[in-house]
Amino acid sequence: MSDTSATLKRRLPRIGGAGFVWLGIYAAILLGWAGVVIMSRGLPGADLPAEIWESLCAAAAEADLGALFLMWALMVLAMMLPTAVPAFRTYDDLRQAGAGTTAGFVALVTGYGLVWLIGAGAGAVAQWALSRAGLLSPLGQSLSPWLTSGLLIVAGGYQFTRFKDACLSKCRMPMTFFMERWKPGARAALRMGVDLGIVCFGCCWALMLLAFVGGTMALWWMGLATLFMTFEKLPGLGRFLTRPAGIVLICAAPLPFVV
């Protein structure tokens, strides 16, 4: 190796194992958003119709749960991974301080993802059941004002519950969350990832139900919901969003009957 090559090798930044974990996280987020955008709008220059979303939702009435699960899994990647980035960053900081390992980081993210894949399965089953009952359009949007109003009331009312507050408090203070559960090893990190996923699910499940109001295929709803759920978990800004959002949702509940 020449002196020049050796000097360049020393100066160029090296991506460690945790760096590849972060690349994987952001790649999964991009994959999720790319998948839902392509499915909803089609692929430029390719014969992939935008109606593929409708075919996926139409599959709900035909009991094609596999297609629905794929759709919900992409939604979960796109919407929920960004909300967990502050917690992942906190664990990575602890890892760099010597408290954790790269294997633990991978296990943490895996545990979190497993919980939300189960959540994606629950969403797929719910959409299948509602579609078979004739309550959803081919785009996954409620056809019943009673269902729409009920979802708005549930999501709005949940914003005021102690369970929501308890879950949000853990999401907003990830360092405290990890310190309360910390044990060495990848298995313990996997368990913390599962716990983090459960807490996150506790924060967001009711808001995710609003997919059946805005339409599971609506990119505008997915974007707004992702931003809101991300901001709501921030310790400063989030405290000013939770209850006002609940008031807005409850006040909107009568609108399906008059619009």
C-alpha cells in the first residue's frame, strides 16, 4: 500500500456496525414511503397502475390477508419508524458510552419492529373485517357516518386517558425508559425493543384507526399522521398537542352526519 493510500484510509470516515444499523433504519423508512407512493400513484415510465391500491383493498373482501398485510407493513415502516428515531438515538448514545453493543442495537430495533408488524397484522384483519361488512370503500375509507364518527370519538377520547399519558411519558423520556429496564446483552435489548414497541403502540393505536377515516390509501393522511405522532412524542412540543388534538377530533365527530 502506498503512503498516499494509507493516508486516505486513515482520513476517510469509517462506518461502524452501528452506522449500518442506522443505514438500515433509514433505508426501511425510505422503502416504506417509496412502496406506498408507488402503489398509490404508479411508477413513472412503467406499466404499474395507480389502481393497485384499490386491488389491494378489494382483496380485503376476498379474504386476501397476505396482500393487506403487505400494505399495512409498508405503512408501518413509513409511519412508525420515524417516531422511534429519538429512542434509537438514545440507545446508540448509551452504546457509544460503553453500556451497550451493536448487537444490542440491532436487537432493540428488531424487537420494536416485531411489535409493529403484529400491529400491521391487526390492521389488516380489521380492514378485512370492515370491508366484508361493507363499511369500507375500495380505498379503505369509511362508508358509514356512524363508523367515522365512532372512530373520531375513540381517537379523540383516548387523547385524554391516563394510559395515553403513561405511554407518552415513556416515549418522551427515552433515557429514563432505558435506565428503568437496563440489562446487558442482546436478549435484554430485544426485550427493551419489544417494550418500546408496546409503549409506542399504546401511544398511537387510536390515531392509526383514523386510517379508516382518511382512507388507508391516502398519502396526505399518512404524512400528516406521521408528523403529528412524531411531534407528539417530543418532550417540549408534544405536551401542547395531545389534548388539543383530542378536542378537535371529538368536535369533528358530528361532521360525517352533516357533510
